[in-house]
Amino acid sequence: MLSFFMRRKASPIPSNAAGFFKPESPDALLSTSRRRQLIENIWQRTSLPREQFETLYMQAFESYAALVQHLPASENHHHAYHGGMLDHGLEIVAYALKIRQMHLLPIGASPESQAAQSEAWSAASAYGALVHDLGKIAVDVKVELADDTIWHPWHGPLDQPYRFKYVKGRDYRLHGAASSLIYSNVIPAKALDWLSGFPELWSQLVFGSQVSMSMPISLVKLSPKLTKLPWHRNSEAILAELCQHPSSLSNGSWLKA
């Protein structure tokens, strides 16, 4: 697994004259300075021991990286660059956990119950955020492999050179629902087993896969600004915002920027 405490030199995005990208390992993909910063920010917000963080979070991040590789998050909007999907996934996880810190969940439960479920709600918030745009790689882009076959994310991680193009006339509303086709490729099975043991959380997470960015509904209702974050801002601005105190989101500073 990636040790995000170690400094590593990121390699340039590998491609050739035909426009094919060479698939990289999750370790290599997550080794850029900015992605390591995001992962460390996420780790700090979970307050988990490193070993537990590796199990609950890093496995999902590595599976996500293996699927999205250097694909962008959009054609002409936010994160419309090679590797944009991976950057966006990590950023929205960091924001979700930043907002999660501001609320006690489930709403209305006793303090004892909230404490007992705390880690589960945090993990569910992170997983929901991570996969909220994942459906784009299933329905918005056509991925062609070097052997002339078409790749779909339910085939598993890319294992040969690939290139992609955006589907013309695509339905821009479809990717939210399409995430449910492949989120189990990212979220560890043991984590899903664990989360399914919390009925209220589970129902909100499953329902959230169809609406509200895949987030647990309670979190979205408490913090609707999460769905309106201006992702067009540059990476330095996003990192600076994440490093601020959680109260900076509660007073709307991000939306006013």
C-alpha cells in the first residue's frame, strides 16, 4: 500500500503518438505531491490509527485510482484534464469529512449511539463522496484498449494501454445512477459488510447512490453547500481551503470566494 508519509517523485503521464496511455499502478498514481497532501489531510480528519486508515480508506483509494487512471472528471467543466477524476475524487472526500466533523450523526440519536457509530458514518461519507462521479467512466467516455477492444469499468482495472473519447449526445444525468453499477469495485467488501450492520446509515447510503451525490442523505441535508462547491478553482485554492478550520465551511466562506 501507498505510504503517504514518504516523498516520491511523480513520473510524467505516459502516452504515445497514437494517444494511448500506459496504465499505472495505484501506488504511482497516488504518489504526486498534491495527492499525498490530500490523503494526509483525509487521514488527519479520520483520527484513525494508520493501520486502520489503510484498511478503511487506502484500499478504496487504490481501487479507485486503478479504475480511473488518467481519465478527466469532465470534458469541459471542472477537472477537465488528464488525472482530473482522481484529483476530484480525493478532494471531495476531504471536503465530505471536513463537513462530517461539524455534525453528530445519526441525527437525534443518543450521544452513546452517535459515538458508537461515528467511524461508520465517517467512512460512509467518504465512500459516498469518492464514488459520486464514478459513473462517468461508465457512461460519459468510451475507452478503447490497444487490442481494439472496448473497456468497461466492470471489467476491472485497466491492464493494457488505453485511449478515450467522450460520447457524443450523452445524457448528463446518467452518470449519477451509473455509479451504482461499479461502486463495489472500489469500496472493500468487508467495509460494505460492516456498514450494512447500521440500518439507518445503510439505507441513506444506498438511497444516496441515486440522488445527492451518493452521500448519506443526512450529511447532504445538513450541508447543502457540498453540492455547490466551485471545483473550477485551482488546486492551490482548494488545498488552502481544506487546511482551514472546519468552521470556514459553516460560515459560507468557500461559496463567497
